[in-house]
Amino acid sequence: MLACRLKIDVQHTSLPGVVADFIEALADEAGLTSRQAYWLRLATDEITTNIVQHGYRGGAGVVDLAGEIEHDRLRVSIEDDAPPFDPAGYDPAPRLALPPGQRDEGGYGLLLAMGKVDEFRYEYVGGRNRNILIMRLIGGSNADGPGGRRTG
């Protein structure tokens, strides 16, 4: 198993670039396909951006990223001290019910990003939000299912 951590001061760091570099390095080391790496990077970027904009409201704060490569999966954990927010509980249905011309911009990134990782979990532990994103590795112990998605 390989593990690495990154602590980001959101006021003094170019968040998208740092997150992209971190995920790219993990994805390369884990052997993710380019498609898997893209979706994992998008999901991680979406969650970290939401933490800064909505959780910390553009103020001071820290985002901790941790990556672990196991024999069959790459797991990324994103932790912060912002108020509790479970992205899985976000319901875009009211926005989607409106005709396209009447919809506000934004608010769809979480839905898109979380639907493209193999697993998503949220925990609120010790006063911190923890978002866990998992991509299964091709050639790991689980076989690929239909459409390239893993089963089992």
C-alpha cells in the first residue's frame, strides 16, 4: 500500500492546480485509466472548490487530502473543518424540474462528479467533514463489470 497526504491552506494556494497535481500523481502511480483519472480529478476538484466557496465562504481554512493505493483501489479522502455538509444529501431535483432557461447556473457539479467515481462516502468525524472517493483499479482483485464499471 502507498499512502500520501497534503494539507492545503485555501487562502494561500492555487487550489485547482494543487488538487489536479496531487490526483494526477496518485492516478499515475495507481495505474488508473485516463478516463478514471479525469473523473477522479473532477470529483476531487468539485468537492474541494465547494468546501472553499460554501463551507469556508471564501475565508480562511484548511483542506486535507489523503491518498491511499491498495491492491484493488485508489482511495482519496478530503477533510475540512467547515460546517457539516453531506454532498450525497444534496438534491438537484428542484433545479432540474425547471425549464432550462429558468435554471440558475451551477449546482450540478456534485451530482456529476459523485456519479463517476466507483464509490462515494461521507462521514462527520471529530468535528470534521470527510469525503471519501474510491476508484477501483483495473487488474485488481475485482473483475470489470459492464461498461467498464467494476462489480463485486
